[in-house]
Amino acid sequence: MKRLLILVALLLFFSACGNGDEAAETARDAAEAELTEFELQHGIGPIDEPLDLGDVQIERARAGAEYFDSRCASCHRMEQRFVGPPVGNITESRSHEFVINFILNPEEMTQRHPVGQALLQEYLTTMPYQNVTEDQAFEILDFLRHYADTGEDLREQ
Ligand code: HEC
């Protein structure tokens, strides 16, 4: 009987050890669990409630085009993968809130957010914060929205 108990204990011990994947998954779930539902959907950063943006304001989009050119274009193309992912259709694949949070808080996004973590694993470079103000980030967002809506790149004018 005693021997049987030892055997059962050993079996349990080894089956627990063999489950490294599950342990990693549990750790990941725990990290994600610290995020609110809003953060999971829209990113971690200064935007912590839903935005309701109206139409693109073309003057703001033009200003955003200039910031994009000087602070983002060294790593991002519209349609092709470069140092970072293409961003020409980012406003279709991610929410406005997510894009702003990524621009303003890229380090935390790649450390704590599952989408950011996956991007970092794929691109292997951490996007540095580009010293843009929140208002400038919204101008860049309008530039990206305009591109996604019309295919027109306002830097080319
Ligand atoms: C030094 C290179 C670099 C610069 C400069 C840079 N980024 Fe990034 N960006 C990246 C990388 C790499 C990623 C993928 C995540 C990671 O690995 O950090 C990324 C991710 C992103 C994402 C998330 C993409 C997605 O699929 O969700 C957005 C949005 C973004 N960048 C916008 C910008 C904007 C706007 C600027 C300018 C203010 C900018 N980036 C400047 C390298 C850069």
C-alpha cells in the first residue's frame, strides 16, 4: 500500500513537471488578468475611456503628416513591413484608443499588453516613445485615418 502511494505521488509529480506550457499559459493569463477589459481591447495608456471622434479634420491630418514624417517614418511604411509593422490600415485593424495608447505608451504596451507582446516578439525592436504630445498623437491619428479612408498620403503634397 505504501509503495502504491509513493508511485501515485511520483506520477503526480512528473505529470505536473511535464506541463511547462500550461505553467507559462497560466502566468500569461495572470499578467493579462491585471488588465481591465478596456485595456485589453484598447490598450494601456492615457486613453482609458471610449473616444468618439468625428470626421477627420484635414488641417490636423496635414500637421500629423509632418510629425509622422519626422518621428515615425524611419520605422513605419504605410503598406510594407519595415522596422515596425505597416500602419496604412491600422485604424481598421485597431481602435482609435489603441493607436493613441500605443503612440504615447509603447514601452508598457509591449511589456504588458498581449498584442504588444506579440508584436515585439515578431519585430524584435521596442518602439521608443517619440516625445509626441497627446494632441500631436491625435493629429497623427487623423493623418492615418485619412490615409485609410482615401488612400491619399498627405506627405506627398
Ligand atoms: C525605432 C522604430 C520606431 C519608431 C520611430 C516608431 N515605431 Fe511604431 N512600432 C515600431 C515597432 C518595432 C513596433 C512593433 C511593436 C514593438 O516591437 O515595439 C511598432 C508598433 C507600432 C504600432 C502598433 C501596430 C499594431 O499593429 O498594433 C503603432 C500604431 C505604431 N507603432 C505607430 C507609430 C507612430 C505613429 C510613430 C511615430 C510617432 C512610431 N510608431 C514610431 C517601431 C517604431
